[in-house]
Amino acid sequence: MTAAPTSRGRVVASGVGLDYDGSTALDDASIEVHAGEFFTLLGPSGSGKTTLLRIIAGLLDPQRGRVAIDDVDVTHTPTQKRDIGFVFQNYALFPHLTVAENVEFGLKIRKVRSDARAARVAEILELTALGGLGDRYPAQLSGGQQQRVALGRALAQRPRVLLLDEPLGALDRALREDLGAEIRRIQQEAQTTAIYVTHDQDEAFILSDRMGVMRDGRIQQIGTPEELYRAPNDLFVATFLGKTNLFPGEVVETTSAGTVVRIGDSLVTARPHATSDATSVYCSVRPEQLVVSDTVPTGHHKLISAVVTDSRFLGQRQTVRLAAEGIQCSADLDPYGPVPAVGERITLSVRIGESALVPRETA
Amino acid sequence: MTATDATTPIPVSSAPVLHRSRALLARWALLLPILAFYVIFFVWPILTVVLRSLSPDGKFDAAAPQFTIDNFLQLFGDDFLLLIEGRTLLLAINSTLITTALAFPTAYFISRLKRRTASLLLLLILVPFWVSIVVRLFAVTSILSPNGPLNQASIALGFGPLELLYTQGGVLVGTVMYLLPYMILVLYAGMVAVDDNLILAARTMGASPAYSFFRVYLPQLRGSLFSGALLIFILGLSFFVVPALLGGPRDQTIAVYIQQQIDIFQWGIASAMGILLLIATVVCYVGVVRIAGSFSPGGVGSVQAKGVSAELPFRWSPAMVVSAVLTVVTIAVLVIPVLFVFPLSTGETGTVVFPPRGFTLDWFVQVFTTPTWIGPIMQSTVVGLGTAALSVAIGLALARVTSGIRSTAWKAVIGGLAFAPIIAPGILLAIGIFDVELQLKLTGTVIGLILAHTVIAAPLSYALISASMAGADRGVEAAAWTLGASRTRTFWTVVVRGILPSVLGAFAIAFVTSWDEVVLALFLQTGPTKTLPVTIYKYLESGIVPTVPAVASLLVTLVVVIVVVRGVVNSIIARRRAALREEA
Amino acid sequence: MKKTASRLMIAGASSLVAVIALSSCSAPAAEEETGAGEISGDILFYDTSGGVVYEQEALTLFKDFTDDTGVTVTDDYNEAATKFFASAEAGSVPWSLVLFPTVNDAATAAEDGLLEKIDTSIVPVDDLVDGTYSEYGIEVGTFGMVLAWDDDAYPDEKPSEMADLWDLETFPGKRCFFNNPQYGWTLEAALLADGVAADELYPLDVDRALAKLDEIKGDITWWTSGAQSIESFENGSCDIGILWANRAFTALSENGFPMNITWNEAGYSNSVWSIPAGAPNAAAAQQLLKHVIENVEGQIAFASVIPTPIPASLKSLTPADFPDEVQAFLPVGSNVEGSVLQDSDYYLENLDAVLDQFNRWVGQ
Ligand SMILES: Nc1ncnc2c1ncn2[C@@H]1O[C@H](COP(=O)(O)OP(=O)(O)O)[C@@H](O)[C@H]1O
Ligand SMILES: [Mg+2]
């Protein structure tokens, strides 16, 4: 996306699949990662992210499908010939080698001359902010430092693609945010394509140019974080990414402004609903999209009326819980604006063409 | 004990001081009997031997001590002794090399297999490991004997008769057979502990399989390789049963020579030789710790099969084919002798011949109806149970004390001392304890033998118990205290219950150690009733009767049953734990 | 925590107590010495021959004794007298009867004060041939060390003297020798083969004997126990060698092996039964000696299977009193006319040196 199409590291996986003893770990997934892009595979644990990543790395052989890097089919190319870098969740640093030797490892294999090697190691240690730790052994480093060594080691030989499998999973929250940003910075500076696996959506949002949401060995949807958040294709993506309120409805018609859906006795115009021709849908409205008022503001459609059951001040927002005809929902309001009192009956509405529709019977 | 801090985090009153001194007292109360035991049955024996080695004629006179280094001078001035020393060293080196050459590919091959196949192959190594060495040597003598199957095959194939028994080659084969399981288990434990991701990481950086094997995989095994090699080298250096039974007069080693000298009261030179072995052992130990960082022969106590990972699946390659072939050789060397006792036990003839003539189970009946065997079976059982009970008691107490110690240095010291009896040369311990028990009038008694066996069995029990106690959650214990349980009660119902499988394992391992032990038992049993291995050993020396293979078969069967039951129980426990984890 | 400790110790102690209780069943009860004639309990027998020899003793002489007195004899087999010496010197002796494999062992023990005198008021030593008993023991189980061969291996010419062991052309095949020079007649045989006269054997010229043995060292299979000696013949490890006559008889009579022997240039030597000083059941042991000497029938029954008579020589007994088939193997009467009595005094003096020199030679 950001890099020129001529740069290295375009990865295309088409229809790759893998079964373990009959149960499917990866079900014919296809992705296309642009050169220089930061692409994230996001999904709950067990959804097949690692499997797909390892197939791209050549660490697992797919039973179906093909993998190509820079338009060369590498499906049967052994890992060591793919010219990639891989960061393992547990880092897999060589415990018998120092930090510098770990970084140097891939360079030695490529028979890089020793002065060039030393220069590159210094450069990498600089890049990963590890200067001065080159002579330490991995066991003498903190988790965050180890993580950066793993990253530096994967980048040292200038791989076409950097593959990262939950590299921040073992770290605590604060460190994760710092290091996440750093990973993105290093990737940008190193100008490589990155495919990043995580189950943490915050991480995915912060880092990714684009991302693919996975579930049960399948890729559910691919897009930029914003696309996925605003326009989920199905119930899973809608609920997995952030919080949402679901209002069951029936599709009435599709207009140029969007798809009209009947919720209770009101008609709501949502985003165009293209991916499925199901008529039973949920209208997904994010808490911050939900407007709580006595009357429907202009440019909005009424969803439903509801009673406020709870209201809490959470600093950045005021979360209001509402009960509406058997549906529990919550809205995030501006804490500095008017806040309804508990027990008050109000009307819920949403901006026209902003809510998303997802098929109801998503298995 | 030290978890006092957990219950009273803020020392506001004088209570913690009181607690601390009480805990200290309790710790010493636990430690003192153990300390006394080790001083009497480990330190004193070695000290006696040291003193004898430094006294003229090997007779130390406490009233008028006289010291001389003549005995040691003789060790290096006498051509014949130099010959024996050289031979011993050569045997130890050769058997260490051969054993490692076989054990490494075997352990590697097994570590690359699927869990189920790996468990099966491990069983094939564990069963011979737990079968007493004298039983296996009995089979080996039958196999190597001039009318044994090997020689018969050689003659039938036209190669003419082979000389196998009572030769250097025979001793080497026997020693390798004895050492193989130790090395395989140590290496296997090391190999399954290697993170597969390291190999994968090397690959992602462009390393070829050979490169990642030598530069990444092998360095991870450094500790196991050195520890295992040290263990088997020390065992090979001082093991005396194999050369005594399989060697001719020209295959004498230091250990055999020591036994002979003790037989003719030459305590001086025998003691000096024992001390020589001890020095060699200590030097090797220090060397290994220097090189490898630590001595950690894990896996010998308990080893669990771990399946190969999906990322590094089993693949046939030339190296793998070689490993497979060597694995077959290894398993044949280990398993064939163990199986060989069965056909021998059912022949009708009054002398043991191969192939057996006729079929009868009479010998088994005789085993259970004549005092010749009932006595030894009872003796072995009593000594084994006594040793196991005492070893578990020591193991629990010692583990309790060390788990409360914070200082890693102290832990290392206590751990190292506790393990010293295991790497002390067996023959040295045997003559030392023999000497001490003579003075204590314990030789020939059941108690004397139990105490001696405990010296070598307790360290194993301690290892198992302390490992699982360290892994156990001490918070649980503190939680029980907060619920009002007394400390004693907590210890038994929470701590011990929590590690019950390891306590049982510690009991089993101590029992088997005693049940199989032959060197100490040989020296210490002056009474009429001897333990099973010693009885078999005597028959191997003085001539086999047909009940010997019958007893051997029974012992093998017993081990198979125990090992299989343990394996099944372990896997059930593991599966249940996995299921629980999945639910959680 | 204190409680924990004491509990632990109690657990340990109680298991120890259980062990003691169990083990005391198998340990022989030390009996109070009772008056002559009123004996009971058990005699623990420090036995250095073991195997078939003890089994036969138990079936004949010891059984008769037990039947008459109720005193049992329990076997404690040890391959050498060493452990007896070690224990006796440390002052703990559980045995009441000891079998010394050689006269010189017994003499050493007597010299060191480790033995109790034979009570001649009980034991009828006058029934024994002079010189086959001493103050401290009676000689038993004379064993012959004879030239023996597989009769099928040499169908034509038969070996007749020790020199034939060195004649590899006429008598090919491996040679069997005991790897203990004293009980194996090894050095004596070499000297006899080298032309030393039988009456000039002692003191042994060990260097000369070993030089002679060097000639055939590569053809020797060494045996280390009686059972192994005949096994070696039976499994083809050797065709000719020096064997104990009683074992040769076992091979022939029990295993049907075509074993043949000659007493010519053979050696013979005696073992000794003694009672250790401070034996727990000495009175019963004195009675046992008396009983065995008087039990002539039992002696014949024993020697019919194991041709090493106990006691060694009874005045009233001649070879003709034994069954025909065993007579050729008995180390008595005309059999031993061409044989040599081993010089136990020589070995008493020189055993350590001879053994050391021999072990060095054989171990190289
Ligand atoms: N070695 C294996 N054997 C059997 N099943 C496996 C194995 N590895 C992974 N799986 C299964 O494949 C699925 C996908 O796993 P994985 O790719 O590791 O998921 P993720 O990385 O998204 O957590 C899971 O259901 C997992 O149980
Ligand atoms: Mg994963």
C-alpha cells in the first residue's frame, strides 16, 4: 500500500489448507499481502493463525494450495531458502550464543564478510535499541530485551518478509504497547513486508495496514482496521472486533443510500449489505454510535425505545446500560454532555447509513 | 518454616522471631539424623579407606597412627598395577565411546518419533534398565558361551568357533549393555527438552539441516552429553560385576583387583586403588562441571515420552536411516538378553542348554518350593522395602529442608552432597561400608544391608521428591494454614498428598535400586540368606542350576509388569490432566 | 514443624522396627550354651565348597545328625575363607562350623587364635588316621587334582602324565586350568612336566613353572569354579586339563560326559572342619563332629556321590567299602600311589607371594 509495487516481499497464499488427523486446522485460506505492508492475522486462539503463518514460512507443508513470494511459487521451497525472517512467540533465542552472535547467525550462514557482518550487527543493535547488550546471553536479558533480540535477529539478513507469531504475547500490557509501536517503526525502517499474528485486537489496530480476521481455520474478512470495524461482513467479525449492540431485523429493500431494514416497527437505513442476500439480519450498532435522546435527531433513524438501567462514569466516557424489548444494550456517551438518569425512558437511534448489517445465522 | 513470612507478612510483634527460631530448630531436627546417617555410612567409610590407604599394610592404628604413601607409590611404580590401571582406563574410555555412539542416535531417533511409538521404544529400554544386571549377565554368558547361539550360528555359517566369553570383547559388550540405558535416558531427557523452535528459527535464517544440527541442536545437548558421559565413564571405571563375570584373568580391572586384594587382606593396596578411583571420579566431575556448567543427569529417575512436534515431523533422511539402524542394534543388545532367559527356563535337562530340550515348568515350581530361592526372595523383599521406606523418609525430610532454604548456594551444596554417594565409585563404598559395618557388628544383618542400600537409594528418592516439591505450589500450603490446618496436618494432607505420585515413584525407585543391587550386597552379606541378585551372582560364579533361568524369567516378568503398569498409570494421569486443562 | 519432624521420624523408626521384626525370623537364634548332650538350635556352617557338595551333605551326614539331635545345619556359602577371617578378626562370628579349603588356611586361623579346640572328650579323634586331624580341626573332603580329558577327543592314545598337557600334537585342543595355582595344581603340574622329580617339587620354583606354562599360555582356558570346570569340557571350551576328581566323577556319573582321568602325577590336598572361637553353638558343633565320625554309613552314602570322603580318612574304612563306580575317583589307597600330597606348610609360608606372582603372570 504505502510502498512502491516494485519493492520486495509480496506474499500470496492461495487456497492453503492443512488437516491434523482429519480435523481441519486451516481451511483453504487465501491472502494477498502487498510488498512493504504490515499485515495482521487476527483471531481467537486455535483459529489457525500460527498454522497459516508457518505455512508461509515453510515450517509446515500445506496439504492444499500454493504459496508465492514475489510471484515465485515457494510451496515446495524449504524454509531456509525462502529468505524470510521469523519471530517466535517464545523468541527461540539460541541460549548458547550471545546477543550479537544471535543476530550474526543468519549473516554467517550467508557468508557475509566479517567486517560487513560486524557493521550490520552494530546497525541492528542500534535499530533495536540493544546497544551495549551485545555480549550478554539471552538468559541475562529481560523479556522485552529478548523480544527485541528476536526481532533484530530476524531482520539482520534483510529478509523479504518478516513473519511474527504473537511476539508480544509473553509480555505485560504496558511493555506490549511500547514494543508494538517499536516493531512497527523497525519494520518501516527496514522496509520489509510484515505478517503479524495476534489475538489482541488493540495490537492489530495499532500496527496494521490491513488485517485478516480468522476463525476456525478460515479467513472471515480482510481489510483495513477501519473497514473491518465499520463494515463487518458477519456476526463474528462484528462481535470479535470491539463491542457492539445487535438489533434483529428484516431486510426491506436496498436503496442508493444503503440497505433498509425493519427493526420492530421502525425502518433503519444501514450500510449497503452486499455480501449476503440473507433477509434475517442483525443491525450492528457500536456503543459510541448509539444515540440516546428523547426525540430522533436529524440525520438519524430511530432504532427502538428503551429504559436506562444503569449509568456509569468511566472517565473518557459515560457508559449507559439500557433494556429495550428484551434486548440488553449499552451506549457510550460524552460524559460532558447530557446524561439520562436511571429509569428514564428514552429513544435509541443511529446515524443514517452508518450501522452495519450482518446475517443472523452465522454459524 | 520459611513460609512463616507468607502468613505474617508484617513483622509487628516478636512472634516472627519466635517462629523463625522454631523453624530453625525444626530444620535441624530433621537434618541431624540424616546428617548422622551420612556421616556414619558415607563419610566414615570413605575416611576409613583413606586412612587404610595411608597406613602401612593397610592397617590403621588409631592409638599409634603411622602414615606412609608407599601404597600410592606402588600404584604407579608397579608394572602389573600400571597394566591393570591402563586396562581399566581403556575399558572405561572404550565403553564410554561405544555407548555414546550407540546411545546418541538411539535417543535421537526415539525423540523424533510420535509419542506412542516413542513410549513403546522407551519401554524396551526401561525394562532392561530395571532388570538386575546379574540377570542380564547370566543371559549374556549363555549367549556368548561356546555352545551358545552366537557360536552355533558362527559354526553353522562356516566361520568356525568364536571365542567370546572371558575375553576383552565380552567385557566390552557387557559393559556397554550395562551403560546404554543410563546414557540413552540422560540424552533423551536432554533432547526432548530442546525447544524445537530453535531448529525452526535456524531454518528461517537460512541454516541447512546439517548446520542447524551442529551449530544449534548439539550445543543445547552439551550438558546432557557431558553429564551422561561422565556418569557412564564413572560407572564403567569402577563397575566390577561385568569384568568379574565376563572377563578372563587377563581382563581384570581395578575393581576386580580390589575385590581380590580384599579377599587376601591386602587392605593397603586395595584402599589406595579405591582412593585412586575416587580421585579420578572427582577430577572428572570437576572437569565436567567446569565444561558443561553443571552435572545434571536428568531422566535416569523418570522419563516420559514426548511426541515429536508437527513442525519438525519425522522424515526419513540418510542420517535418520543410520540412526534407525543403530537404534535397532541398541535395542537388540538390550532386549535380546532379557528375552533369552525365557527359553532357557523351560528346558527339561538338569543342566541349562541352548536350544532347550523338552518343555517343563517344574523349575518355576521349584523356585517357590525350595528354601534356596524362597529365602533370597524374602530377603530381597524385606531389604528392598526397608530401603524404600528409609529412603523416602530421608528424601521427604531432606526435600522439606532444602525447599525451605532460599540461598541457592546452600541448595547446591546440600544437593551435591546428597548426590555424592551416587557418583562415588561403587567398589570403594562397598569396601568402606564393609569395614565400618564390621566394626559396628552390622555385617550380615538385614539392617546393615538396608542402611548400606539407603546410602545409594536415598539420593534418587530425594531427587524425585525435591523436584516435585519445588514444582508444587507453596501457596497451597499457606492457604491450608489460613484455613486453620496445623502444620503437621498440612504437610501430610496437602504437601505430601499433592506430590503423592512422586513419593510413590521415589519408593519404587529406591526399592528397585535395592532389589537389583549386587556389589554392596556381595560384600555385606555374611549370613546364610542372601539377596536374589547375590544368589544369582553366586550361581554364575559357581555354576548355573536350571532354577536360575526360571528365577531370571520371573524377575524379568516382574519388571515388565511394573514398568508397564507405571507407564499406563502415568499416561492416564497425563491424559486426565490434559483433559482438566482443556476444560479450564 | 517440630511435630512434623517427630512424626517423620516415628514413621521412619516404625518401618525400621517392622523390618527388624521381619528379619529376625530368618536370622538364626543364638542359643544359650547348654550342657553336653543337651544341644539344640542351629549350626551356621561357613561353607567354602557349596553346590552339590553341600546338597549331598545335607542329604546324608547333616540329615542324620538333625534326625538324631534336632539340631539343624544351615549353609552359608562363601567362595573363600576371607570373610571368615575378616569377621573373626573383628570379633563377630555367627558360625559354629567352618570349612577351610586348605590345611594352611586352618593353620593360619589356629595361629591367630580364631579357633576353638576340638574337645577330645567328645570327639573320637582316635578313630581317625594319624595326621588327618589336629588340635583345632579334622581334615575332610580330600580333593584330588587330576589330569582329565574328554575320552572321545582322543580315541587312540590316552594321556598319561602332566607332560601330555604340553604335547599339542598328540593331544590337540584347549587346556583347562584353574586360575588359582594352589587348588589347581597348576605350578606343580608344570614342574612335573618340565622334569622335576615328584619329591623335589617343594619349595616350588615358581619362575620355572611359569616359564613352562608360557609355552602353552595361548592354549589355556582358565576355569574359576568347580562347576565351570566340567562345563568347559561339556561345552567344548577344552578337551584336556586338570580337574578336581570329584567334579570329574560328577561329569561322568550325572551328566554322562565321557570324562577320563589318571591319578598319575596328580596332587591331593585336604580341607578342614573347625569350630571358630566364640562360636554361638560350639557345643552342638562338637557333637556334630562326633556324630559324623561315628556315622560310617552316612560317610559311605556321601562319598558315593561326592568322592571326597568326610572325614578324610577313617582307620576302619578302605576303598573297597565304597561302591565300585566311585572307587577310581577316590583320593585314597592305591589310587594315590603315583600322586603327590600337596605341601601345605609350603603354602602356609609362601601363599601370598606365590599367588601374587601367579596373578601377575596370568593377568598379563
Ligand atoms: N500439532 C498439532 N496436532 C493437531 N492439531 C493441531 C496441531 N497444531 C495445531 N493444531 C490445531 O490446529 C488448529 C489451529 O491451530 P493454530 O494455528 O496453532 O491456532 P492459533 O495460532 O490461531 O492459536 C487448532 O485447532 C489446533 O488445535
Ligand atoms: Mg498461535
